[in-house]
Amino acid sequence: MIVNNHRKHSSFALRHFLAGSCYTPDAAYCLLYAQGEQVEMDVASGEASLLEQRANELEWQEKINSATSESERLRAQAELIKQQAMRKNFELNLEGAKRELQEINALLAELKPMCKHWDADILKMEQAMQRDEWAEELKARAENMLLANAIGIGYDHIATMRQHPDFSTKILPHIRKVGAQLMLANQTQDFKQVETVLTSTFLLPHEAADCNSNA
């Protein structure tokens, strides 16, 4: 489960799965620039939503103050509570968007000096980088197809795994370990050892203790 609430992309994903999906600095810059435009709209929308939210709260407070019966006052109070409960989520979404935009701008500043077409405007850069980016993209696709055939894992999964910074040190050795255990299990028909090398999801401390006691 990839957890990422209150923003479009995590800091890790921005660097490794967005910028990291590109093969040239120029392409990474263009991709992040476009992402930044989307997040800028999210920030503006979030600020507008908070104002609307506050206006709704004030309206329900006014209805509470002007209520002519106890039932009318209670209904207005209930609506006000609902509106106030929603505000926290609006505030977190807005703050998340602001932080994401800051990180995107920092990455753009980091990439700019690396770009071949650094002095071009974004519309020209998007077109100028196409030839170099496509050449590297097609080379990588061929590599991923060869790896997929050799390892026995789908092409799309190989492409994603290679974007992770720990691919060569953690992920690839793990794949080899599991593959070796599967080959041994097929020979011996004893698949219990395979479980010892499989990745487990996170267990809360008391759940982990229960599992160990039942082992």
C-alpha cells in the first residue's frame, strides 16, 4: 500500500517516479514544470475552498443566532459542527499542496543547470528535448524487455522497479533470492522455505508478537 494523503505526489515519488521516469534533465524539468502548474491550481482552489468553508460556517452561526425555535437552532448547530469538521481536511489538503509546490520548485531549480536547453522557454524546451529523450526511452524499453524475459517479471514492473534508488542494492538481490528458493522448491517440492524470503507487510508491535508466539 503506497500511502500519500493530502497531496498528489510524495517527495520520494516526485524525485524518483516522476523526474526519475525521464532520461534527460530537460524532460524531467518539463514534466515537473507541468506538475507544478497543476499543483498551483490546487493551491488556488484550496484557498478558495477554505474561504467558502468559512462563509458556510458564518452562515450557520448566523442561523443559530437568529433561530426562532429550539429545533431550528439545533439543526443549524448540527450543520455548523459538520462544516467545522470538514475544515481540517481542507486545511491539510491546502498545506499539502503548498509543500508539494515548494518541493517541485526546488527540484526545478536543481535541474535547470543540468538542462541542455536551459535558456529556452518551456514551450520550446518541451519540443527541443524530444529527440534525445526518445532515444534514451527506446534504449531503456529494450533493456526492460530483455530483463523481463530473463527474470520472468512483467515489463511494466521492471520499468517501475528500476526507478527506485535501491533497485540494484535491495530489490534485484531480493528477486534473485526468491528465484533461487523457487527453483529449489520446484526440485524438492518443499515450498515452506519460500515463505522465509517473501516480503511481509508491516505489523503493529502487538500483532508481530502474536505471530511470533504462534510460530
